Amino acid sequence: MQLDKENETVEIAEVPRDAGLPNLPQLDRNSPLPLYEQIKRRVLTMVLNWTDPESRFHTDQELAEQFGVSRMTVRQAVQELVNEGRLRRVRGLGTYVCETKVDEQFTPAMDFLDQAASKGRPIHLRILHCEKMPVPAGERDSLRLNAGDLVWYVIRLRSVDGVPISLDYRYIDAARVGDMALADLESGSILDLIGRHAELAYADLKVEAGRVEPEHAELLSLVAGDPVLIRSLIYFDHDERPVMSGVSYYRADQVRYSLRVPVQKGGPGQRQIADTLEVRR
């Protein structure tokens, strides 16, 4: 493309765009959910499936025609995604999908907070619940405890840049860690707190895809049925005794795991599998 500005020709490279607008569910005009919010969620689906961050995203006019609404309604939806760091506006060029991510590597110390802070993306912790209680029946086998044994039950929400990324449920053998102060839980790692009393050796982790339940959806700023990654875990000490169990629900649009698996004996990664968490903006 060429623009002639006061006899000066400026070359602008045409960047290929993802072809066409996807077929998305129609808006429900009888829903109590505002139209702009419905559009925002559908546009977010487009953003998450956008293959080339260098190509221009759909214009407000294109989206307005797609959804059969005014440009003002579309602009409100798109602006919220801009504010959340999903999209960016470039004057004179259009709207583009953001690709900035925070890479969080699972080191032996599992120091999420320090890693995020070192990259300028601190993780905010919000403790929703903390109490000492008899171990639930569903956690007795995992922690090898008997009915009536006490655990610390902690519910925690983690956010990055104001966006929730995970909802964590933890059960900690109370006999192994003593008292736990709410202030400590809100300012530091649970693993660090446990480490004051018990030396952890390894963890068994399982990750599977799922859909968020209604009781978790609001806290994660999701809609019931949205995709999540579900990570269950058990931490053990050097005597192979379990100290903590739990489950975390990660927003699938915010989190991705990558693994480095050893292929040759003694090769890179033989001693440790590098488990990386990438938090998307």
C-alpha cells in the first residue's frame, strides 16, 4: 500500500490477517448479561485463537457488522480487553492481539512469587479462607491421616496484573507445621511456611483439562463451563510422608504448562524435569 503525503510516498507493508470472522454463537438479546459483555466474551475467544500477533485484528466496524450491534457497543467490549492487556490499539494501524507472557519456571524451590517479582509481574495473594479442622474424608488417604486428625485448610486466589490466574485449595497436616498466621499466608509462599517445620523432598502433580464449576467461576472471573486446567498435588518429605495435598484451578486462557523431559540417560533434564508456567496477559 502507498500513501502520498505532500508528494512524499510512504510504503506500508500489508500484513496478512486471519481469514474471515469465525462463526460464533449468536447474541442472546433476552439475556440479563449486557450485550457488550456477551460480545467481549466472544471476541476473547477470537483473541485466544488468533494465530499471528503481527497481523491486524478485526476492526470495530467488522465486529459490529458480525454481531449486528452499534460500533459503540463493540468499542466498549474491545476497550475492556485493551484494559486487561488482551488487545492493544496502534494509532493509524488498528488493533492487535497482545502476546506478552510471564514465564514461571518450577524450580526445586517452586519460588513462584520471587520469579514473578523478578520479571516485574508480581503475583498477588488473597487468602479467602484459613482454619484448622478435622481432615476431610476425601483427603485422609492422600495425607495418610486418620479421622479426627487435624489439618490446616487454606483457600487462596492468585492474580497477576489484577487478573485471577488460579484458585488453590490446600490441606496441610497440622501436626507437621504448627500454627499458621494469616499475615504470613498473604505475604509469602505456603511452601516456605511449611519449610520452617518440615523439609519437603518432592511432589506428585497431575494436570488435566476440565471446565469450571459455578462455585469457582465467579472467583476466577469466568463463566460456568469455561475451560480450566486442574492440578492436583501431594507434597512429601524425605521420609516419603505426605505433608500437604490439594488442588488448583487455573484459567486456561491465562496458563500454559511446558515440560522438559530427559531422553538420554545423563542428558540435560535427567535430574529434573523443568515445568514451566506461562501466565498470559
